[in-house]
Amino acid sequence: MAVTFPCDILVVGAGPAGSRAAAAAVREGARVVLIEAKTRIGEQPHCGEFVPARLFTELGLDDTSIIQRVDSMETLVLTRPEDEVEGSFGAAVLQRETPSPGFLIDRPRFDRDLARQAASLGATVLCSTRLIRTEGHEWLAVSGREELSFRPQVVVAADGALSRVAKCVGLDAPELLTGAQCEVPLAGPLRKTIVFLHPSFVGGYGWLFPKGVAANAGLGISPGSGNSPASLLDEFLAFLVSQGLIRPGILSRTGGVIPVSGLRKSLVNDNVIFCGDAAGLTHPITGAGIPQAIFSGDAAGIAAANAAESGDYRHLADYVTQMTGTYGGVMRHARSKRVFMREGWNQGDFSALCQETWIGFRGYNKRIREKQGGLNQRTAR
């Protein structure tokens, strides 16, 4: 027999979005249970761990997770030598450095700090607890050999790109990139993030993000591109060693998926509200999503608490209005750039395509309009 946990709001997923949603809802007076499938919250992150500086300055977050500051992003467009095999890296044909002030963080520490805050405010936090199904108004999860039952008034889905909540309510999965990343020793101090664009990184890019004496080196590519992320990452690491950027060796390996479809068509489904990656709030070009997760988690928690208290689910619609008003235009533009990138990846001048679709180049700001019978075309904004 399932053990029943009384709550007004069930939050699924203890990443930044879920923990902030739980904390916000508790502050509004709701009884909240936050469940997380991982045995240790925050472990095995597959993000680059970069956040913009304003995330800490504007929201007053605990800064103990910060490892180092960076002030700029360098973008390198690499060739593939014609006489070399698939995946080989040649010289940079285009290089641009743009201001990008921010911090590299210890993501496990960052996530656990947010979960600790939610717990300290009164949320019941349960790790090693995996949602399995919903039956009417009952949501069921397992923790070890024990089955848990919840009958919340509102469910906050903050369980990532492969959202179990979305699957339970019959929603489609988003378009994904496949990511692979290693923590590696740096050859020397690095005060900027570096992005690598290369024909083998189909639909994505490679990165080197410094973390003091180490760095995150990784890549994201479209599934079905014919390239193995793991083997391509090994080639990429060898290239970084040859360039004197990193030392041989691997300190850790992680991998995962990144949603790049943009906002879900439905951010609310009955009494379920989606935030963070589960809502499609990762940027369709860069895959960045921590600031959006924080902001959407705060808003989702408040809306959920107001709906639970009043029984008026129009508060959830207010959340949708807030998210689409804040991110709708940005996400639509980035999504149009992704479609343009995908259609043009192997269709001519790769360097020119990168200048049209990567945020570090001026061409990214040009809007895309449909052209009948052909590829999307750029037009001045």
C-alpha cells in the first residue's frame, strides 16, 4: 500500500527551477513536497556551468558555488582539412571575442544550496524518489521499495528535458541535442569561455569553459547526425591538447540531452505547470537555461500557490502570460535560427552560416523570414 504524503503542491525535479518553485510556493503559505530522482541532488550535471553575472547580483543568490569569473566569450569557426577524415580539426577561419561577463559555478553545490533553502523554508524534499505514473488526481512515485502517493492541487513539472510529468500527461518530447562533457586539467589560466563551431558538431558546438585550474570541455550535436558524441569528444580533447589549451587527462565524464525546440506549446496542462527545461526554456541555439529556470521556477511557485489557495486555476494562465511575454520573442527568434542552421548545415559556406546563426556574430540579430519553395532567408530587422 502506498504511503500518502499530504501536500498542496507537488514539485517534480530538484534542479534550479524546482527548488526555486518549491521555495516560492512555501513562502506563499503552501504545503510543498519536492521530489528528485537522483540519489544526490545536483550530481552529474551535463551543463557547461556558466551563468551570467547578473544572476547573482540581481537575485542575491548564495555565491559560495562560484569558482571563477570570466568577462568574455571567444568564438572560433574551425575548418575540416579536405585531406583529413571526418571530425578532424583544422585552423580557425573566423575568430570573434564578445563581452560576456559571468561566472563558472560548481553546479552540484549550486543546486544543493537551492534545495537546502527550499527545505529550510518548510518544503519536504525527497531525493531518490522517482515519479512513475498518475492515476486520476493521484500521483505515484517510488522511493527504494516504497511507493508514495500524492494528491496535490497543483503539480509543478521541473524535471528536465525528458520530463516524466510531460510523459504522464501525454505531451510530446522536444527536439534534443545530445551532449557529452569532460572535466579536464587546464594548461594555464583562462579568463574567457571559448566556443568552437565545426562541421562535425552538427547542429551544435564545442566548448571550453574554465573552472580555476580545470575546465569543462564538451560538445552538443544533433542526434542522427552520424557522429558519436563520445568518440567525437575524444577527438576534440586531443585537439585542445594539441593547441596547448588543456593537459592530457580526464577528471570526470558526464552526458545528457538539451531541449532546443523553444517554449512548449502548452506551459499548463490542467493542474500541471511546466518550468525550466521541462517548459522548453533552454535557448534553442546556445542551450543555456539556468537563468530561465530560476525565473520560471519563482513564477511557477507563486502561481501554483495562488491557484492552490484560491482554487482558481486562472493564476496558472497568468504564469503562461508572464513566460510568453518575457521569453516568447527571444525563443521564437532563436528557434528560427536553429531551423535555418539545420537546413543550411551542409549547403555551402559553413563560416557564413555560423555568422548568421551564432549569437557571437552580428548576423544573429537579423530576423528570418520564410521563402516559398526553399530555405528560410535572412532579412533586416
